[in-house]
Amino acid sequence: MAAKMGPGHTFRRSETTAQLQYEQEIYDKQHSEPSTTNTNSTDDLNPESEKMGVSSRDGGSSSGTGGDDHVDGKKQHHGFRDKIKNMVKDAFPEAITDVKIMGGMAALETRVKREIHDPKLFPEIEHVAHVRRGLELCPEEASFLERRKLRARDNFARYIGLRPEEVDPRDVPTVAFGGSGGGFRAMIGCLGYCRQMQHAGLWDCLTYVSGVSGSCWSLAAYYTFGHASFDRVIDHCKKRFSPYHPLSGEAIRTILSSPGGARITLGPLIQKSKSGLQTVAMDLYAVFTTGWIFFQDDPATHPGRHIHGDAAGYQRSWYRYSSAREYTDSGAEPLPIMTAIRHERPWKDWKDKEHPFDEVDHSEGDHKEADEAWFQWYEMTPYEIGCDEVEAWVPTWGFGRPFHEGKSTMQLPEQSLALLLGLCTSAPAGPLTSYISTVSRNLPTGFLGNSIHALANRISKFWGKQGTEEFQEHHPLHACNEHNFMYHYTHIEPGQGRPPGLENSPRIHLIDSGMDNNCPTYVLLHPSREADVIINMDASSDVQKDTFQERVDQIGSRRGLKFKKRQDVKAGEDPKDPNRFNGLYAQIYDGIPCERPESVLDSYGRKVANPPAPVHTRECTMIYMPLLPNSKAVPDFDPSTAKFSGSYNLVWTAEQIETLVKVCVQNFEDGQDVVKEAMHEAWVRKRAERMRGENNGNVGPANGAIHGAAPTAAPTAAQGTAPGVAHSLASTATPSMVPTAAHGPAPTVASGTLPSAAHGTINGGAVGV
């Protein structure tokens, strides 16, 4: 059984012996079969360069801007390509049976380093990214809301059975959907529910969609290669998720052998290395896992959208999250929000001025023992990435750059979506006390299987002394390194001291938000979003253990809301009863604003001071939709315990995917009446609120965002932080004390908005190398 670590979730380890055995059989089978990939094309003229999307004219020399790897004609062996070549050859021996695949690494590195300075490929590099401060929504999100609300009125009326003329646009509730974590089970589950929402008309009523861990893969796929069709994404998964594991030799070799595949996969790591960041094993996990999930059957059209006749002039590219603006700027689709978390503590307890903790493994040492530590939620939209607790945001196209005093100092292209997804789905980097054995089961032999410590030593040898200490003394996998956009944010005069805390950390470490709470409730309760209804689809392994009350209380307590389950319905005791889960497929929790409690249970099951968070001042209805068995769809199938649906099984056949999708579809249909009831109630509530305001002489919209105006922050201390709660950026107090200082000066450029070209339609919506 999984070890329960906190009130709302279990760290997502497979819970049954059957699931563990099934996963082991999958990996044993894959690693015992000889390679069958057709690699005859590697015998073509200069194939290693052509397959990576680089030409022979790039040769092995470096450009002046690319970090020269040749000195006086002698090759140095500490460049990026040597690290990758040695790592991949050591880590994936079965994947590199044809060493010609790696032969073009020099040309690849040279070309990537040159092209990331080309504004024709990357318009965003001509713009400095600025940190935006405050709790209000960015102008782009406010504009999205205006357009989305105009579309939502008719869709909302149609969905709940009203005539459009009966609904004042100001009364349309803000409805959000959240998908949980849980590996491919969560990804497929999120796709199944969303597919049926799209078919039923509910999807067109949503304003926001968010995910934790596996559900982030679902949303990212929908807004990229899915082209806003869940049916298309599900069909793709049926073809892609078997027979190979994403980190198997066959999958890796397929990616690296495809036209442009190595460039798309390894190019982001080259850029990250050039920015001064240390690449770790989790970065490899990110690019290869997402690379396989998103890999298209026709490489000639992936990831662009057109078949280019002139192959020599075609620039390959990696996926960029900001390209989702194609669907959001017009309000045609809900705004997606991916999530990750950062572990924080009062600065007085920091290990040193740059590091809040001594341990890398979040389950050990001062991570585990720090009574006043908490997790900060970082959110990622196609517009911005940031944290409402810190009240700081940067344009999505600028995340991944070094920053100083609120401005980017190295104007690099937008970080790849694969690396962002690595942060959001990085369960291996989270606080898992027994994760080494799980990694051994789930990653290919020769990568991190039985030789996990040997590989850790090899990686640390390639990437520096700091890596050696982290790998050998702590945890073999840890969070990725990212530039801290709040680094040295406050301008100081000579002789002045810099504010302590986050501003002194050149790096931040973000991990899978399922390590704190397995539903994305926190970001959907951002006070300026004014959510009226939140639908949470939960594919956690513990959905039959009635743990959601604890899970929602953990976040509700931070946001100043008390959620109460409306009806206490229990599942039938007879496992053979086909109706035993009736009434549980959609459960209503009524959220009422309340005083923030002084203490809460944290992710480690301890009673601690309530962490800081801006409060949500409106009533909010939560609709909980757990991924339960449904005999009407598939008899004798339990999504939580079926042997192939463990959280760490990344090989699913088309039949298994279809089985889970059928259950999700029926579950949604069985709960849809409850959804409509809650949405109707929210409409009545908002209409009454507006009418009371009009009667009192306050004529205006019920929701500040309905006509496009950026909603104002709730009138609380420290720009929205609840009174009595310390701010985490530069506080000299513990979380139970009142903050003593404001944030410091705001930058003159409020948003860092990038002209539309940078969000781009170059090469079919994605620019890059």
C-alpha cells in the first residue's frame, strides 16, 4: 500500500501487488527483446546530420556565439555534446546500437547555439522580459476573459436549458475544471472526461482548465498537436502508448532517428546549458518522456502544421506553450493553467542566504523536519508564469532566462514545453521516501534501473561538483534547476543590504504539485479569477477512501474558504452491486468564505501554521468527480486497482485506453445532472448579487472580469495576503506574524507584453530550431 504522507493525497506509488508485477513484466519484456527499429537510412550520405535536421555545412565547428568547442584545432571534451553523448551511450546502450545517430552532435550543438540568436526564428529574443508585480490579472488574461464571456453566455444558457435572452451576460458564472495527478491514468482520465464535456457542451461553458501532474500532459496535448480536439488526442494516445515505454531504447532511438528529432529533443537542453543552468537527470526525463508522448507518426509534419516541400529551408522547432494563444486570444477555448510547486520556509531558517533547505530529497532532513515550511504554488498559462503568493509574474516566453532587478539579462528563446512539463510532472523529484525502487521498476535497464547509483555518479561527473554532492549524499533524482526571475529584484543603493529570502536565490527548484495536493484547486481559487464553480476530476489512487474533504480543506483553509459536503452519500458495500456508486459520480461541496484558521495539516500530516496565500472572498461551489468504477460502462473494472492502471505504468494498449475512456464517459454522464444543478445555482446566486447591488445604487457587473476589466485584488493586507500571514518573499517573520515590509518598487514596464509575432505563427504556430 502507498504510504500516506498528508491529508489530501498519497504520493502516487502503485498500490497493489498486481500493478507492481504488471509493470515489471512490461519492462522485462521490453528490455529482453532485440531492437527492431528500421535504421537503414543511417547509411545514407551524412545521415547523422540529416536526421537531426542539420546540414553538413554546419560541420563540427562552433560559431562565435555558440561557445567554441575547438581550440587551436584540438577538441575539448567538456562541451555539451560530449556530456550528452557519454550520458546517452552509458544510459541507453540498447538505444544506441547505431552510433551514427550521435555522430551529428557537434553540428547539432553548433547550429542550435547559432540559431537561438536569430530573431527571424525567435522574435522574442528582441524583447527584454520584465517581472510584473501584483495580484491583478495580466492584460492578456483580462482580454481573454472579455472575449470568453461573450462566447459563454449562449453556451451556458443552452447547456442548463435556458433561453439566451433570459441570461444577462454579467450573471454567467465563472466555471473552471481541474484534473488531478496520477500518471497516464490521470492523463487518459482527464482526456476522457474532457472529451465528453466537449461533446455535451459543458467545455464551451468553461473559463479555466487546470491540471496537476498527468493532467498537464492532457491539456498540453489538446492545445498543441490535438488542435483543440480531445478525440484526436485520444486517438493519438492509442497509437503511441504501446508497445514502448517513453524511456525505452526503442522509443528514444525512434525519436533521435526521426528527421529533426534530436534537434527538437536535445535543442532545449543545449539552450538551457548555455544559459548557465546545470542539466540533471530530470531534464532528460522531461524531454524524452514528453518527446515520446507528443511524437507524431509523420515526422515530416511534426511539430509544425504543414508539409514543407523545400526541406532545406524548413526550420524544425520544439513545442512552445505560448503557441496555445492561437486558441485563447480569441476566447475560443478555456485558458489552460499548468502547475508546479516550490518548497519555502521563513528566511530566518534558511540553510544559507541562497538556499532555504540543505536536503535535495524533500522527504528527508530539514524538508521533513521544518515545522514552518510550506509549498508555494506556481502557475503556468500561455501568457505568464508566476506565483500569487509572491505576487510576481513573468511572460511565458521569458521564463527560463536569467533575471536581475526585474529584467531578463540574457534574451533567450522561449523555453520548450517539454521542459515545462518536466517540472509539472516531475513526481520523481518530489518527496518520495522509497522512490529509488520505483525508478528501478519504471525506467529502462541501463538508464536508472539496477545501475541507478552508477548512473548518478556518471551524471554528476559530467555536470559538476555540485551534482556529485547532490546525487551521492541525497537523492538520485531531484528537481530541475531554473533561473529565479525574482533574483536581486529590489534595486539597492551602495551600502544597502538586500532583502533576505527569495531574492537571494539565483535558482528555484519546482516540482510536481501533486506532492502538496493532487487537485489544482489552489490556482483556480486565485482571488482575481473569481471562480464560481470548480469541477475537480480526481484520478488519484485513493478516490474510494473518502479523502477529498481533507484534500479540499487543506487548500480551502489557505484561501479563506470552508467547503462542506452537501450530501453524505456512501458507496454500497456489495462489490457486485452495479449501482453501488450511484450518487458519488458528482458530489457538491459548498464553499463559504471564512476566517483563515491559524493552523492546518500540511503535506507531511503535521499540524502547522497556516501558510500564506491570498484569500478568495466569494462563495464557490466545488463539484467533485472521482474516477470510480462504473459497471454500466465496463463491468468488473476498477480504475484504481486494475493491474495496468498503476500511476507509474507508462505503457497502455489501445484497448486499455478505450476501457478507461468508456468509464470516464459514463461517469460524466451519470454526474451531469448534478453539474447542471450547481451551475444553475451559481447563476441564480450571481444574478441576485447583481440585483442587490443595483438596488443599492451600485450598478455594474457582478464579476469584475466580465467586460474585460482586470478584476481588482481582494482588500486584504499585503496586497491580498490574509491579515496575520507573513509574506514569503522578504519577511522577517514566521507565517503566523504580520508582514513588516511591502514588495519594493514595481517595474516601470507592467506586463512585459510581447508583440503578437513572438507568440507566432511561424512554421504553423511554433518557432524554433
